[in-house]
Amino acid sequence: MKILAIFTCFNRRELTERGMATLSENKNVTFDYVILDDNSSDGTREMLKQMRDDGTYQIDLIEGDGSNFWNGGMHKAIEHIKNTHMDYDYYMLMNDDTKFFPGIFDEMAPHLKKDEVTVGAICGENGGLSYGGIKYTKGIKYKKLGPDAPEVNCDTFNANCAIIPREIFEKVGIDPFYQHSIGDFDYGLQISKLGYKIHIYPKFVGECNDNTLQKTWQDETLPRMERIRLKESRKGLPFRDWFHFLHKNFGLGTAIVRSITPYIRIILGTKTRYSGA
């Protein structure tokens, strides 16, 4: 079986090389790649070109100019694929900083379904869940689901490892409106709205620590104005992106109320979490 793996990268040469190498540790599943390198300056792009040219991997490399970030890069990569690489049965959205476990996709392959998304949950170094499926529990509040809940259908997912069958992949794209994050949640919700199921593979597929909240807009030790500045930065939760996501997926009323809530919580000094922003 061949799967087309898709990711964006920027200045993580060693992690990118490691992530791709761990995917090679499968005997019956091989991976080809469409990669958008967003103008890395640490030799990542040169490394990928060398891998492509010497035949180490089958890579279609898209060269970004540094302005794409995750969402823009994935949008461009997926649209490119739809014009050039629609001959795969499965497509995998992934992050290049994930260390995949040896042989895990050989185990997974017989269980893949051509009308369902399979999410590979990721654990941290401590063995706990870091990324996986997403289930909304009340309004915009959600919880992450790992391999201990394989029978629970998810509403969406973190795109650290999500295998999309061609039937679904050709119908859904990444919304280019978002600057960096939220696009994977939006993508999964689009899939759910079409009536397709999203399930979690019942084993962790790799390791990657969750992003720390320190020095982000959710760091409650920072001054209020600094938190607001970080929130509105491209890698934060900018108002325009958050409002668009809420309006699109939860309605205008929720968007009006919940797009303001984070600022109130920052000013009051109460807890602000992405799952309840």
C-alpha cells in the first residue's frame, strides 16, 4: 500500500528528517510526499531536494516564500495534489515533528476504511495523550480523545496524523481564510458535516509533546496587554480567524459572544483555554 503524506515545514531539519525516517520503518506500507517548505533557512529545503534527487523518497516539493505558515501551506499543498496526485487510495495529513512508531502503519493498514477518516493519536514523552481526535461536549467546548476511546466517533481532529481516503479527500479542502491554526479543526468539521465518520486507531502511532502554554496568549503569568498582543499574533488566536471559525461552524450568535470572551477572561485574569475560549 502507498499513502501520500502531506506536511508543511519550516526550519526543523533534524525533526523533519527523523519524522520521514520513522515512516520508512514499515514493510508493507510506503509513503510518497507532497511537502511545502516555507522558505527554511536551516538547510531543510536543500535536504529535501537531495532526498528527492537521489531517490531516497518520492517527493513533490513546493517552495513557499515564508508567508504560508501551517494553514496556508497545507491549503496550497492540498490544492496542488487535487490537480496532480489523485491516484492514491489514502492521503495522510501529518506534522513533521512526530516520531512515528516502527511498523505502526503496517498494523493499521488492514483496518483502514475507504469511507472513514482514521486518526492516529500521538502521545508525549510521558506516555499521555498530546494530539488525537476531538469531540465537542457542549457548545464550543471539546475534549481530546486518544486510543482508549476507539469506538467514539469524533467531530474533528488534530492533523498530526489523519488518514483521509480518496473519496473524502477529493471533496474537502483546507479553508485558506485562516492564518496559521484552526484549519485542521475546520477541515475535520467539514468532513463530519458531509456525514463521514472519524474514528481513532486503538493504539498510539507516534510521539510528540504537546505545545506548551508558556509565553503564549494563554500564559496567565504574562501581563494582560502582552497576552492580548500574543493572541492577535499570527500564531495566536486572531480575532478574525476565531470569529470566522465560530460563525462558519457554530452560528453568528456564538461567534459574536465567544469571539469576545477571551478578551474578557484575559482582563479579569481568569483561565483561558482554547477548548473553552
